[in-house]
Amino acid sequence: MATDAQGADGSGLEFHPMDQFLVQPLFGDGAVGIFTLTNVTLWMAITVLAVFALLVLCTSGRATIPSRMQSVAELAYDFVRKMVEDVAGKDALVFFPYILTLFMFIVFANFLGLLPMAFTTTSHIAVTAVLALMVFFAVTILGFVKNGTAFLGIFWVKSAPLPLRPVLAIIEIISYFVRPVSHSVRLAGNMMAGHAVIKVFAGFSQVALIAPLSILAVVAMYGLEVLVAFIQAYVFTILTCVYLKDALHPHH
């Protein structure tokens, strides 16, 4: 996608907001294959290393008076643990390590994507869809393992009038299978849209007449994206907790 603007001197100005989302090989200019190392591979590896450094290396000392990074790690730990317990219940805490890993990966990927010349891995539906499908299959399998066929009770709304229950059951089934789509598209769409808007404003900063306004817009959007980066990780994680609650307590 290209965006064109007319410069103050009459020359054409062209910039491409979507180029930042292109998957490119790290070495050479060949086609991207299954085993090709790409910019996505690099930044996903950096994200994993950053999460490992915070949660493992920075807390290995377990000081009574924690360092700043240990405090951040403990804050993240307590934040996600309370979320899991409040939303899904105490019996869901056995799944807390997975949910914490999911939250930390997404929030780090979102924040690292705000660095200059970085790549936002969570802006790609291929990445977010895998995360969403992992959650979907995990909670579905767990629901049947823990509850058997009683898990199907989440589709039968007993509080509704009997004639409406079959119709509501169809709606609930459709809604259930749409979960991984909405779960993944919400995260990828928000990350992609925000970064594209920043790139558009940054491109218009090359035009002398509107450069000051463009720079202010970039700063404002960047601040907003910092907030969105955390909120989207939070939304993805809390929805995971909601789905986990359905699997553990289908009759609630």
C-alpha cells in the first residue's frame, strides 16, 4: 500500500506504511521458505530472550531487597497470578505458568516492536493465530477431559425459555468457534493499525509546511501505542482466562 503526498516544492512524496510488515530473509534476497531465517524469526528470538532475561536471570538472586528489574518481574508475576485467580478461579492456577508465559511474550513483542528499525511480530496474523489456536485447542481438550460430555453444557442456555434454547445453542456454537479468529485478529489488527498510522504521520513530517504538526502527531500516536501495547497483551490474556474458566466450570 502506498501513500502519496505533495511536497512544498511541488515534488511528489511517496512512502509505504505497510512495508514495515514485510517478511524478509535475514541473509540474501531469495524467497522465504519454511526454514528461512527472517526478520520475524529474529525478533521472536529477541522477545524470548528478553522474557527469559527478566523472569529468570533478573530474579535468580532472589534478593530480600529486590533490584528494579526483579521488582518488575515480581510485579508482572503477581499481576498475572491475580488475574488468573480472579477470573478463572484458584483451581486454574495450575495453568498459571503457561498464561504468564503467554502474557510476557505478547507484551514484550508489542513493546519491542516500538523500537526504531524493529519488527512487530504480533502484527502478523500468522503469529497471533498460532497463539490463539493453542489457547482454543488447550481449553477445548481440557473441557472434555475434565467434564466429559457435560462440557457441551456451555452451549445450552438453561436460563433462557425452552423454545429459544436451540436457537441460542446454534449462536453459542458459532460464537465458540469464532473465538480463535477474534482472539487473533484483535491483537494483530490493533498492532498493525497503530504502527501504520505512525508511519503515515512520520512520512508527512518530510513536508515542510506540516512537519511540526506531523511530529506532534507521531509523538502522540507513539504514546498511545505504548498504552495499546500493554492493553492488547492484557486483553488477550484475560480472554484466555475467561475461556479457561468455561473449560473448568462449564455450568457457571
